[in-house]
Amino acid sequence: MRQILKLLVCMMAVVLIVGCGKKKPRYVIGVSQCSQDIWRDKLNDELRMGTYLNEGVDLRFASAGDNDKRQIEQIDSLVALGIDLLIVAPNQATTVSPAIDRAYDSGVPVIVFDRKTNSNKYTSYIGADNEEMGRQMGQYIAMRMKGRGRVLEIMGLKGSTPAIERHKGFSDALSRYPDIELVASLQGDWTEKSAFDAVKAYQGDMGKIDFVFGQNDRMAVGALKALGRTGVKYCGIDGLAGKGNGIECVLDSMLEASYIYPTHGDQVLQLAIDILEGNDYKRDNPLMAAMVTHDNARVLLMQNEEKERQSAYLTRLHDKSDAYLQQLDTQRTITFLAVGIIALLILTVVIIYLYFKQKARINEEREQMAQAQLKFYTQVSHELRTPLTLIEGPLTQLAATQEMRDASKDTSEMLAIVRRNTGQLTMLVNRILTPPDLLSNGDVDLPATEMNLLKEHIEAIGMPDMAGEGSVLIVDDNADIRTYLRTILEKYYQVYEASDGQMGMETAREVVPDIIISDVMMPVMNGLEFCQKVKGEVATSHIPVILLTARSLSCHQIEGYESGADAYITKPFQPDVLLARIGNLLRQRQQLRNLWTPTADVRTLDGAVGDTGSPVADERPVENAFIQRFRHVVEEKMSNSDLSVEDIGTELGLSRVQLYRKVKALTGFSPVELLRKTRLSKARQLLETTDQTISEIAYKVGFTAPSYFTKCFKEEHGVLPGDVREK
């Protein structure tokens, strides 16, 4: 009872832990931002929205505030927390790259976005092509100035890859215009103030500046505030929507143009999920970008407003769904605890009841067990040892008689098989039936054996006649079984043999027997696989298969029928039962052939196939499809008078022998007969439905001489072609 109480306490603790435990996230993803601004806030929001469609993702954000040392510490801290993946935008490639390398070397997948690193130690990169952006802005400014003028550039944070790449693309574009002067490339740090200060502090020749290119919109606005609008035009990059951002500045003519620098946080998160889940992904993932001018600024603002409205709506829906799910989890926990407690109480009552009940009857069961063992060994010993003795003794005496010495070879082989297997059975029975010391021995009355019941059943239903001469293929790895079966069957059928499923398949393709008898447990290819192959190939699909095996359980029989077997007989078996089953299957095949074959006028080969809704078409889909293919080949090549059986077999992928036996088995006609009947049926159809002459029709259906056509038509239909036309 103490053990039972301890068990109940443990089960209660498990229920409480399971019911109250907090669900652990599938993935923890660290996000290291180099700075904090509107663009990065937008990207972070998109990353959060990406988790709505990826349940179990926990994002850990960190922002370095444009401080290399702080970002290095944050990256090391995130890795130490045990994150599953790191998303990082390095502040400066030179200083931050070693920290990224350490994270990558520790086995954490790394996605570099927005800005690049000086090392190849990263899993994937995603971001816009900064060099192409700079090139596009340089080309745009050059076109606006008509290839002549002076340009001032305000660069981003020194050492950051976007600043380096945008400058390179911008310089490359302007280098194609010799009359455009790049006055200076002033150094900023992506903020408006840095641009303002850089312009004010510049000591060079400002002269007349036609265009100012700020590597982001904020620095372009800072330069505008330093220089003023008089005669100067300004361009930037970022193209963010919202109050005071790039698109609004373009719309208000503060900036001539901007270039949308995409965030696509949802794509960044999806890339992270693909990496973590082992899906296919690209190492380099460029994001599409576009120019913002006065022509499209208003449309882009409207689109962004609609996007923000939909995003806010989606966030509200997500918050509501979270609240509903939390309520559902709470209710589920309460329900789970209640059910668990009730189950424990019921279990306690049942265990206590069973405990006392079991204790009360344990002695009685021990006595019953002893009596049952005694009865079991007595009955089994009687049931097996007595028949074995009655079999083995007479066999030994029979083998010593003069009649057996003078017996035929088949008789001697059969007797040898019986004696050899009886000896093996006796040895196995002696090994198995070695009972413990028994109190006493005695005889019991036994019911009729299964063999007697089988014999009575056969006598009751009567032995069916053989279905006629034919061929049988025996597939069994036991040579004695094959010999025994050959002795039974060779009086009635031509017998072929194979020692395993693979050899059986080769023999079946070669001889196309009328029926196959196969064991199940064989090497190389077992009987179930062999049966499936027989039923799956065109040349053999019509052949009935009998599985003859020692596997006698119901599940074994179901498995056999599901593999396509037509009959399942267990060993040991009665020869008469096997012969009757073969005869029945061959008669069924004959009945099916009568259904396939029309008994009257054969207008087309459709008559040999049956109507679509006929039982034949429904129950023999493989044979139906074969006949349809045969018909298609014949009708397509009917006008060819040289069309041969070999030509048809080649089209169907069968040899002449395979084609003959399959068509004969299915329709009752040889391929030649069926070809001629089809031609004559087509001819009658043409006589009844067209105005073509008899000679034209004869040539059209493949006859070389109208006179021979007339003779054959008379033999097939009982009337002359002209008489059909007159009707």
C-alpha cells in the first residue's frame, strides 16, 4: 500500500508539472542591430510580424547605438545565452567581424543583413545592393544635370560597408561624365547633424553646387539645412514613408529623389527559419529596390499608408488571438488537472480493489495452474506422439517390403520425402514436449482432428471436375515440395518448376502458364513480391496465382490476398483439395473468357472487352486496358495488309508466344483470328454507314484481294458484302 501511495503522489506531481509548465520556444533568434533609427525600427517590427506565421520563435533584440565595442559585447552575450541563430548588421566591418566569426565558429548559423562583414564566416547574406544604389543615384543626378555641373557627396559612417559601396557605385557612375565635378566626399555618420556639421566645417571651394548626394535621406536634409535651397538640389537614400522621412521630403520638394532601401524583415525571418529547419536557401539574397521621384512619391505614400493600416490590423488580430489562446490554455490546464485528479481517484479505488482480490485468489490460481499444466502436457503428448508413432512405424515396415523395393521411382521419392520429414517432425516434437515432472498421466477423450473435418467438407461439397489440359508453374524453394506437387499435377497438366520468385517470374514470362502455385517464404524474391509482379506485368497479369504456404494465421492470409493472390491454401494440404481449387480457378477463367468474347456478331473489338459498366470491365481493369490497347493498335494499322502478330506484339511490348497465350486466355481467339474478325467487323460497319465500294472497303481494312475479302466476309457473317449493302 505504501508503494501505491508513493505512485499516486508521483503521478499527481507529473500532472501538476505538465499542466502548469510553460511551453519552451522552438527557436531563439538573436538580432544585433548596429544602431537605433526609423529604418531599423521598421525592420524589427517586420521581424516580429514574421513570427506570427512561425509559432514558437523567440526574438532577442540588441542595439549597439553605432558603438563597435558595445555591439561586440552584445553578440558574445547572445551567443552565450544559447541562441539558435544570429541575425546581425555590423556597425563597422573591420572591428565587428571577429565577433561574428566567433559566433559562426561556435556552430551558430549567422545571417548578415544590410551591412557586410570582412570575413566569409557567415551562413547567408540578405540586403540591397548598395553599390548599385550609388550607381543609380549617380546616373540619375548626371541625367538631371545633363552631364555638366558640380556635385557634393555626404558619406555615411566611416568603415561601414554601405558607405563604402554606395560611394564606389556613385563615383563609377559620375566617372563617365568628364564635365561633372565631384567637389568632395564629406564624412558623416548617417545622422542629420553629422551632415550639417560636415558641410559647415568644409574648408574647400564650395562655389556653385548643383547637386548634393546624401548617402541617406537624413544626411541629405542636414546638408539642405546647411546650404539652403538656392540653386541646389538634393538626393538621398532610404525612401522611408512617414512624417519627415524620405518619401514625404521628395513629395514636398525638399529632395529631388530618394532610393528605397528595403527592410523586408519578414524575408529575413523566413530565411532564418529555412536555415534552422534544413530547407533550401541561397547564401546571397539581394533585395529589390526602386527610385523615388516626384512622379511616384504620392503613390508610394498611399501604398505605405495602406500597408501600415493592414499591419496594424494584423497586429490587433494577433494580440486578440494570443489572448484567446491564453484563455484556452488556462481552461485546458484546469480541465486536464480535473480529469487527472478524477482518473487518479478512480485508479486508486481500482488498485486497492484488485490488490485485495488478487491476494484472496492467488492460492486458487496456483492450484488451477498446476492442473492446467498437467492437462496440457497430457493432451499434447497424446495428440502428437500417438499419431507420429502410428505413422513412423508403418512407414518403416512399408519401406522394407518387396513391393516398395519394386515400386516406381515416383513412389520411392514420395516415400522418402514422407519418411525424412516424419523423422524431422519426431525430432522437433521430442525437443518441444519435454514437460516438467508431472503428478500423473492419463488419457482424455479427443475431438475429431482438423484433417477429418477437412475430408468431411470435401466429401460434402463434392470433387469438381478438372478444367481441362493446361500448364502449371510451381514456385517453391523446397525441392521435396516441388517433387511432391509435380507427382500430384503431372497427370493432368504440363508442369514447370522454379526454385524462387525471381526464377519463377522469368519462367512465367517465358511460358505464360495457365496457373501458378507459389510458396511465400523463399529466398531472392518471396511469394508476395512474386505475386505482385505477376499481377503487375502485362504478359502475366491474367494468370491465377495460388499461394501454398505454412503461414496459416488470418493476417497472413489477408496479406496474401492483398498481394493479388486468387487462392490461399495452408500446409499440410490434401491433394484433392488443391486439384479442386485449380479446376475451379481455371473454370472461372473460362467463364470470364466467355464474358470477354462475344458469341454473336463481332462488330468491333469493343465486343471482346465488354461495355464500360459491365462486371467484366469493373472486375478485370488490367485485362480491360490490355484489350483496349490491342484494339487501338489493330484499328490504327488495320489498312496495312502486311500487319503481323509480331508487329502487334512489338507495339504491346510482348513476344509472339506471350501475345498468343494472353489473347487466347482472355478472348478465346488467337491474335490472327481476332485481327481477321476485327477487320471483317469494321468492313461491315463501313458497308452499312458509307458509300464506298466493296473493293475500297476491302483494301481499307487490310485485304489484298476483293475476292478473298468476299469469301472471308461470307464465312464470318453468313452473307455476302453486297447483300449487306442492299439491306
